[in-house]
Amino acid sequence: MNKAIKDITEDNTHPFLTELHNDHACFSRILLMISRNAQLLETDHTSVLPLFKEAVDYIVDYQNTYHHPREETLFKLLKDRMPSLQQQADQLHKEHMMMGRAGKKMMRQLHGLEKNNQKRSVRASLAKSLLQFVDDMRVHIRNEEEIMYAQVTSLLTDDDWNAIAQDKAVGDPLQGGPTDKYVLLSRYMTESSDLIRVNTENLGLYGQLVYQIRNGVDIASLQAAELWQLNKRGIRAMPSFPILHPHKTWLTINQSGTELCESARRWTQDWRDWRKDPHWKIK
């Protein structure tokens, strides 16, 4: 996984599992970046589209060709050791397949946006679909960590690890190569990591606090702006005299409440990913 990602597991964790944990930490950073900027697809799509295309392509390609196959190897072994995990493992396998299809569909939509000057309503719909893709991935990662990864220490032996470790790690495409496939994404990961290092290592505890507070304020301000837009949209949709149009009033309140709940769930996950990133934790 990207060198910018530090190991988030204990020293005695097997390198195979450490790789998977670090993959999730990297994915979480990318998902947080997408979540915080997805609304720009509607208002200023040219500023984020190239980075989003690389980010989604990286997630889909790296997951399907490397990360998910290694997880499937681990999950199969866990099922053999604890048959009660069969249902959870099968569900995660289905999610692997569904996310692969969803990611490819998202890539087609992002490329379509680049080729055609689509209406703002279409771009807004695409932003919503992208946020749903992010939400699905976050839930999937959380389930893997809490349901399957948590069983590893008690179920697998050294011989088990030696058997699955035959699946050698491959080079992370974010490290660059002859084709430089992910130039923008690699730059984003590297520069954000350099910024973290400057703010934390060189300035010690104070720098770490400053970095955490600054990014926390950034997330809070974006969420406040989105909340304001949700409120404005709800107010505009409300009848001029609500009491005279109870049915339309109820539908408007219901729709606004649903949108607010969906946003609140995503905002909660933004903070979880912010705290989960090992670079943002106070050492």
C-alpha cells in the first residue's frame, strides 16, 4: 500500500493482515476526499473531475485485481475454521461483486460527464450517486473490519498465515510506474502526507493539535454549508401557506427529513474516517 500510509496495526500482526488494514486506511482517505468534494461535481465539475476519475479507477482496479482476491483467500480460511462465519463471508463476497460493477458504472458516468457538457441536474444526480458509492464502500469496509478481521487472531495459526502468505503482494499503482496512471491521485496522497508530516513531526504535539483542529474545522464548515443548502431547498419547496396544503407540506417535510438523515449519516462517517486515518491521530 502507499508509503504515505503508516501501519495501523500492532507490531505482532502478520504482514498479510497489515497490508489489508493499510489498504482500508488508504481507501478511507480517498473516500473522505471524495465525500468532502462531491458537491463540486454540480457547481464546478472541471475542478474535481480529473482527480475523481483517477480515484474511482484506482479503487476499482486495485480492489478487483489485488485487495479483494487476498480478502477472499483470508475469508475462505476463516470459514473453514469457523463455519458460523459462512453467511457473513458469502455476503461480503456478494458485496465485492456488486461494488466492482458499481465502480465500473461510476467510471462510465464520470467519463460521460467529461465528454458531454451535461445539465446541472445531471451533474447533481451524479454527485449523489458518487456519495452513495462512498457510503456503500464505507459500510463494507466497516463490516469486514468488525466481522472478519476481528476473528483472525483467535482462529489462524502460524501455518495458516504461511499458507495464505504465498499470495505475494504486488506493487501499489499509486507508487507510480512507466505509465504514471494515477498522477493526480498520487500527488494528492503524497502532498497531503507531506503536509501532515510538516504539521505533526516538526511541530510536535502542538502541530498535531493544530492539524487536527484545522481539518476538523474544514469538515465542519463544509457540512454546515451543505446543511444550509438543504434548508434552503426545503424552504423553497414548502407551500406559501402550509396549513392550506397539508398533503404537499407533509411530502416536503418528509423529503427534507430523509435528505437530512442521509446527509447526517454521511457526515458521521466523515468524522469516523477523519479519526481513523493514522496520520491525523495524535501520537
